Amino acid sequence: MTKRPKIFDQIFITCAILTFGLISGCQAESFGSSQSEQIALKDLPHGMTEDEAVTLGSLEQIDTYPLYRMVFSADYDTRAAESVFDYTRNIQEPAWGCSLFAVFGNPDEMLFGRNFDWDFSPGLLLYTDPPGGYASVSMVDIDYLGFGEERAFGLPDLPLAELSELLQAPYWPFDGMNETGLAVGMASVPPGNMVEDPTKATTDSLMVIRKILDGAATTEQAVEIMMSYNIDMGGGPPLHYLIADKTGQSALVEFSEGEVKVVWNSDPWHVATNFLVSETGLNPEGLCWRYGLISRNLANKGGELNSKQAMGLLEEVAQGSTQWSVVYGMSSGEMHIVMGREYNQVHTLEIEP
């Protein structure tokens, strides 16, 4: 059996009351337990391995929006699903308008903040630890795995056979952080009109995030991974990617005018929203109110925020379409998650390497 992720053995979930950046109370949340202790080999659905059953049996609900947590104990192969993604939904509005930033002003509290803005997106907090790779945690929109609308609720109560689509979750990371403190997230942008390079393999626009989380300890390594592939955006929106690590280095990887363009940070912070920074002459002033608000805030503070202030900043730029807000502690390994703009309920998870 594949081992339980080594950095996730000591996890606790708390609820923090966040008001103007101050914690006024803290209470542990109680949800239904997972099924993992109830699994017996004789009960396995046809064709399901024990490791897959243990994975699905670890599913727990930690927020009513909902947000689930699952520890992936089965094997997965990033070569096996390079081009299986379909982002198509019958969506007119809202746009995939995400906000991302990294801050490095305090070496003890380097943070990566991210709002995921889309239509209703039930979340899965997924833990993975691949052989020969880095353990990581990532956020997955499980609507894409068939658990949207009314099917999004009460998943731990379902038979394992009805949860089998969740075994595809490693291939669908929308943002995440690995055990080295490297964090990555994406946002939609205008098309970059990329031309396929026949000398490179092709990977999907979310699969490349999985490859980065599994294989990169630094921003430079992550950029090298991205540069080694053609990135297939499939039927979804074109994306750019903000990547950061706890050394204080970050990069915004974009696809513009048929080329891959990398914008490295020159300040102890980095910001991305929904336009191509590389096409602005690095002068993005006035192009996006969210970008401007975040940039001014970080400049005023010299890129130094604590996790409460970072979540408060995400709240300031939240939109009606914000599905989750997450602050990854690149220095500490700590995470703070809010679902559905309920900023008075912050889920704090400690990950001890």
C-alpha cells in the first residue's frame, strides 16, 4: 500500500473568526467522520484496489459550502491523462477572474494568496505524496469530476463505488503548495496564440500544475518544467501561472504572441489577476482594479503581511463569483481557507514536515 503522505500526519482543522484581521474566537469544527476505518477487502467495489478504497474512505467534509478533504493513498501517473480535460460548462458569467499574490517581506511569513473566482465550485483539499516526488496539498474543483449542483453534498455518506470519479482528483489541481514551500496558482487571461513546438511533449494546463507540485522545489525548477512542455489549454480559458517559493523568488509565466514569457519579481511581492502583464511593458497601472488595490497595499507594506492581513486583502478583492480564498504559508507550511466568501469562518490547517 502506498504510504500516507509524510507531511500530513499531524493535521488539525480549526475555525477562526476573522474580523478586520483580528481573531476574536476559535472553535474546532465537527463533521461526519471518514469511512477509512470501515473498509474491508470483501466490501471493495468491483475493480477497485485497496489503496483506492483507502483513498476514497479518507474523504471528510470540513465546510458546508462544501469543502472536503481527502488523502490520496493510491498511485497516479501524470503520463496517463495528458489530454483528458474538458473545462466546458454552460457558463455566460461570471468570468474566471482570479486574484493572486505572493509576499516575501517577512522571511518568517512568506505567503501566497489566491481567490478562485468561477461559478459554483465545491472544493476538495487533496493531499498527495507520489513516490520520488514532493508531498503537496492542492485545491480541486470537484464539479469537473461530476460532483456539482445537488451532487456536491454529503459525499462521505455515499458508497465508495459512487465516489470513484474522485480518483481523478490529482489531475485537477487549481492551486497548491508542496512540502518545500513552493506554491502555484493560475488565472485566466486573453489568448496568447501559442504555436506548438514539435520537439516538446504536450501536457494539459492543469496537469502542468501537478507536475510542478510533484517535481519542483524552487521557482526556477517550476519554470523549467513549464518551458519543457507545450501547454494545451483544451476547451477552457487561456491561463497564466504565478509561482513562488520561500526563498523570495517568484515568476509569472505567460503565453503571449506565440511565445512563453516569464516575468520575475523585482520587489518583495508579486501580483497577478486577469491580463497579460508581459504585454503592458511592465506598466499595468489602471488595467484591473483588483490588481491595483493589491499592488498598492503590498507596496505600502513593503510586501510584509501576516496571514490574517493576507486573507483580509483577499476579502477586499473578492467578487460575487469568489468560490474559495486560500493563503498558503510558504515559510510555515500553514494554510488558511475560506469557502464562499464566508470570511468569518477561516479553516486553518497545520502541516508539519
